[in-house]
Amino acid sequence: MTEVSIEKLTKSYGNARAVNAISMKIAEGEFISLLGPSGCGKTTTLKMIAGFEDVTEGAIRFDGQDVVNTPAEKRDIGMVFQNYALFPHMTVEQNLAFGLEMRKVPKPQMRERIAKVLDMVQLKGYEARYPRQLSGGQQQRVALARALVIEPKILLLDEPLANLDAKLREEMRVFIRDLQRRVGITTVYVTHDQAEAMTMSDRVVVMFGGRIAQIGSPTDIYERPENHEVAEFVGQVNLVEAKVESVGEGTATVTSPLGNFILPTKISVKPGNMVSLALRPEAIELSMATAGQPAATVLASYYSGALMDYRLKLDNGDELHAQTFPVNRFAEGDRVALHAPAERFWLVGVAQ
């Protein structure tokens, strides 16, 4: 297993910076996802780690050794592409053998490694088939097997599930994560799909405009985003204006249309600052309004089977989104009271 260290990594195209001085450490055996919208720099970062893109500035270290000037073929990485990149004129066995032949692995060892990895990806018995004779999920598993059969130090995956249908994507998420845990290989995974990043990763790196906005566990990214961009990009969120009344040691007391709260904060605020109070829709519970409670008017309701979706309007004009189990249902125009535990609120910065 290999530790990867990225230090002030930068990629420029003329005056434009696709990746802007990012730094992170990836532990041995860790599964880390680079998550962000198109054009955020995640794929460019992956290609620099692989050696497919030149580095403008910065360092990429594998176990402490800088590999910026090491050719891709000597970095000992396994790469899985979005389009699988299988050789159509070769059988499954020949596709897997190609990388081993390039490395001059002896024939007996080659057969042993191919058999082992095909068993690993549950494709034993498919050796003689061509890619056109396989389903999309099977082709993806062959691509994984081809990356793993060379026994690389690091596994890199560039949106590998983008071409699969929704059901198969979900199955492959579980398969890839389980396989990575069994193999124990350090893995960097690029995706724009939040569900993939959240369900598969030990940590998620959220990127915007070539910069890292936040690095954290899926729980941290979802429940404690550090700024507006991350809060609004990952899942759905309500942002309500609040006023800072006082500041303590790592806490802030705020007043808002949803109530008054003492909340932990990592951001620098002062009394009198207007901030954004954030709350996920599923954290809100609803009941019929009574006097003295924070209340809202139901603008619309949508039944989705497992959940009811509500669009609500506070008395100050702010709109909220709530998701509840369809036990007690409310109709358009109903006045409802809002309930949410204080620990489900957080501050994401001075309101813009």
C-alpha cells in the first residue's frame, strides 16, 4: 500500500489555472473521491497523479518520493477510464495479459495472476469472451481486473460508472468499494455524482474552480459543510439568515426566524454579523402550529412514497424545504410548527 502526498499542485493552460495550488494527503489503503462539477479540476488532478498531464508547479509524492518527472508507465498505477478502454479485438484474458506482457511477467505467473483477479471480479469462465459479448457491468469489471492484475501501488478511477444505467451504477458502487477493501489498495476516484462519493469513500475532496473547498468524511461533508458552496452542492439545504448576538469559545449565539441557538462554529464572526443558518430538509419535523412556536405556511406538498416533500414559507418571507415520513400529512395553506434539534443546525459563513 502507498501513501500519496500532493503539495501545492498547480496546472495552468496559458493564463488559466485548471488546478490551483491544492494540497492533500491520501493514507495507505484509503479510498478518496474527488467530487465537484464539470470543470472544477478533479480529472486534471487525477491525470497529473497518473502522469498523463504535465505539472505546472508543485509535487506529487508516492511514499515520500516525488514522481512529477517520472513517466506514467513507471509510476506503477492502475487506471480505470470512463469508457473502459478495453481492446475490442482481444479476449478478456488477452486484455488482462497485455499489461503483464509489457512488464515481461513469466507465463506461469501471468496465468496465476489472471485467474486470481478474474475470480476477484467474479468473471471466472469469461476468459475467451470479447468485450462486445459482455454487458456494461461486465466490461467495467474487466477494466477493473486489468488495472489490478498488474498489482499497482495505486488505483485511479475516472468516472468509471458514468455510462451505466442507474440500477447497475448502484450495484457497481457496492462491488468496487467491497473489492477495494479486500485488496486494500490506495484509491483515488473521480466523480460528479454525490451519491457515489458519499457511499464509497473514506474521505471526500470537494473541488470548485480548481481549488479544494473542503476535505472530510462523508458525514462531515454532509452534516458540517464549511461554506455555502459545499452546503448547496452536496444534497439539499435550507439557508436562513440569522444574527450573531454574542460569541463564546468556539460558539456563537444567534437569533433567527427558526429560533435562538448557541452553536459551535469554525468561522470567525462578531456580534452584529448576519450569518447563514443551515439545516437539511430531513432534519425538520412538522406539526400543526400553536401559539409561540416558529411557524410556516405550506405552499405545496409532494408524495414520493417513502417521504413527503413540503415547500414552506416563513412569516418573514423565507422559503424552506422539509422532508418527512408520510405519517401526518399537511395540505396547501396549512399553518405548521417547525421542530429541529439544535445539533442539526450549523453556521456556514457570513450571509452574502
